[in-house]
Amino acid sequence: MKLLQKTIRNYFIYSVFILLVAIPLFYFSIQRIVREDVDDDLLATKEMLRPKISNALLNNAIDQLHFVDQNISISISTYTREFDSLLTVEIYDSVAKEIAPHRVLTSHFTVNGKPCFLKVKTSLVDNDELIKSIATVEVILLLLLLAGLFIINRNLSKRIWKPFYATLGKLRKYKVEKHEPLALSKSSVSEFNDLNTSLEELTDRTHNSYLSQKEFTENASHEMQSPLAVFQSKLELLMQTAPLNEEQAQLMGDLADASQRMTRLNKSLVLLTKIDNNQFAETENISVNKVLQIFIQQYQPQLYEKQIRITKAFQTEISSTANKALIEILIGNLLGNAIRHNYINGSIDLFIKQNTLIIQNTGKAVALDGQKIFQRFQKDSTDSNSTGLGLEIVKKICAIYNCIISYHFADNLHCFTVQFNNL
């Protein structure tokens, strides 16, 4: 989730929470205030009627006491205890011709030594309508306030964060090997200016480090190849001298093997460094099917030597935009491993379906460690021709092009699967 969306979401959740709490609280608060006001009016009416009731009792004319308001009734009570009771009841309203809520005061009190019963009621319809109208207006105002704050905050945040997104866009396009200046624009926000300054300094340091590593890689490759070539040529000359006994010949053979292995190891390490330094930036549209066919032809001598049966099932064509050399290294390493770690009269099955390449082969009847096989110098065989870097190189190439490589062992077959996701 984007930072801007997360900020707005937090504001929005808080506002909705306040809205849900405020509306019921406001409604019931207004209702309580109105009820208290109605109760005060009813009690005031009672106190106002006490003198009239007292005069009627002195004249023995309590039955003749009538009120214009039909919501007031008075009679002699059988209770000697004085108390008031306020209730809300539903009563049929003859005027409105419907059942409506009423607030009713029932009071037992004594006047001139005689117990009296007073009942006063008043309709709450108008009050409830007033409360609903006030609550509706309040809800509309709160919703308008919430919508206004949301729009203002969203537009304001976009304007404030615009320099940040501009910087982010230029960083995504930045290539360390090209080192085109970022040319980050100034902002009215000091924190963004500090960020831009730090990023420009960081890209300069990164480019300088890239140049240093690239220079070191080139120098190391060149300097190591020269003595290795001299060593190998001198060793070959020494092997041609005579006389040589069997022990000397064995030692020279071991040295020759070690020299060749050092040469391969040097090339692999230099290749890994170049991949890490992104020195394979050139890309083109490559047919994985064609590259695989080429390597099958190149490995025919090794396949014939071990009498390995190879089967192909290509359902679709995989075309990937990548560096051709890296794709060739990826496929060459996987197919070479399938041959190198196979046994005589073994088999290799090649599948291509959708955007997936599957290479499965016979070999050791136990599964490899799926967590370690892609790590540097992890070997599961004693083959002196293996440097222990092939699968790590494959893993790094897949990471560059957002491909997914996986390994599993089933039915005595070692299976490597590569998903090409950058089609």
C-alpha cells in the first residue's frame, strides 16, 4: 500500500469511527435534554394547578373542576403517600389518528389534608420530529465535513508528495552503468531537498564503486589468465621431456588437471562479478527453444559418450527479452549439469510449456539439498570438472530477469524448473 493511501486511510478510519460514535451520542443527548425539558414543564404544570385544586377542595367542588386541556385530569386519591411518576407511554392520538408517544406525569399529593391524584400528559410527536430533524442536519454536516476533509487532505497530500514521487520515478530509471545525472528538482519541503541531495551523493558513490569493481574485475581476469596460461604451457613442455617415469607423469597430469580447474574457476568468478556489476545490460529478444536446440547439438559428444537418451516435448515457443550470453550460460549450465551428473545409459527429458522450461535427468538415487544447491561452492559430486558455481550463476541470472528457478526430486529424477516471467 502506498504511503499516501495509508495516511488517508488512517484519517478516514478515524473519521468514520468518530462519526459512528458522535451521531448516536448526539441523538440520545438531544433526546435526554428534550425529555428533561418536557418533565420540567409537567412538574411546573402540577405546581401551577395546586392552588386551583386547593380552592376546589375548600368549596367541595373537586368534581366540578374542569380544564380546557384534555391532557389534565384530577381526582381524589386513595394513597396517602406523596410521590411523582414520569413515564413514556404509547397512547392513541385522536387528532393524528395514530398511536403516538406521550410523556405522562402521575402525581399523588395532599392538599388541605386530602389526598389527590393528578395526571398530566403531553405528546412527544413534535419533540421527536424536532430531534430527528436536528440529528439529520447534524449527520449531513458531519458527512459533508468528512468528505471535505478527505478531498482536501487527498489533494494536499498529492501536491506535497509530488516531488517525492518525481524523485522515485527518476530513481527507477537510473542505471548505474550509464550514470545519467538524476537532475532532481528543488522542493518547498526541506526534507525532500535533503533526500534529493543524499540520493545524488549516493548515486555518485555507487557509480564510482561500480567503476572500481569493473576495473578490478577486468584487471583480475587479465592478470590471472596470463600466469595460468604460462603455467599450463610450461607444464605441457615439461610433459614432453624425456625420460619420464610413471610417478612424474602422474604428478604432471594432476598439475594439468588443477591448472584447467583453476582456469575454469577464474572464468566463473569473473562471470559472477560481472553479473553482480550488471555488465550485461544489452538485451534482445531471444528464443529459448532455439538456444536449447543449439546446446543439444553442442553436447552430442558427451551424450554419445555416456549413451544418454534425450527426449524433447516442446509445446510452445518461449521468447524472452534478455542478454543472449546470460541466457546461453543459464541453459548451458543446466543442461551440462544434467549430463555431467548423469550415469551411463541414463536419460534427460526436456519440456517447454507455456512460459516454463523443465529439465529432468536420472542420476544419484537421492534428492539434493534444495536449500544449498544454489549456493556458492556447494557440490554434491566428486567430479573435478565441477567448480561449484554453475547453479549460483544460474540463480543470479534468474534473479536479474525476474525468473523463478526451483528444484525437486521425484520418481528418481532430478528436476529443475525455470519460469520465464518477463515475456
